[in-house]
Amino acid sequence: MTNFLPAGIINETLDEICQQIKTLKELMDAGEHDKVRQGLDVLEKTALELWVFIEKFSCQPLIYTGKGNTDEIIRRLDWALTFIEEFDPDVFKKSSSKRKQRMR
């Protein structure tokens, strides 16, 4: 299991918001003010849900702009976290000082 979440759900929600705005513009041009008001309520709710979703994260989302696809990068990050979680700095310090003593 990974702690990394592809941003697809955020992209999909932003796409929904853009579609809602387009629809609202068309309704406004047609003079459908009541429908525009209802659409604005839906738009507000959608944006709020996305905001709440992002606020639940323990840290701000990161954007990776390097090479590799999403699955590849998630595998690399999971591997790195697994490696660092198994790393014990005290054991490393002890083995490092033992090596220095042997070299003298």
C-alpha cells in the first residue's frame, strides 16, 4: 500500500468546475437566472468539497515535474520511504566509528 495519491481526482474535479462554469455562462446568456443561481450553489459545493479533500492531507500536495510516469514515481517514492524507515542512524554511527577505529 502506498501513501501517495495520484492527482487524477483533483484534475477531474477541476474539469467538472470548468464544465459547470461553461454551463452557467450559457444559462446566463439565455436569461435563466434561477438556474444560474442553482448552478452557482453546485459550483460552490464542488469547490468546497475539493478544498476539504485537500485540507485533510497531513501535508500540502507536492507536484513532481521530473521524468517518469505516475506509477513509476510512486514506486520510487515507496521504495525510498521503505529504505529510510529501516535505516537506524544509531547503528550507522556505531558501525562508522568502529570502521574508523580499525583504520587507525
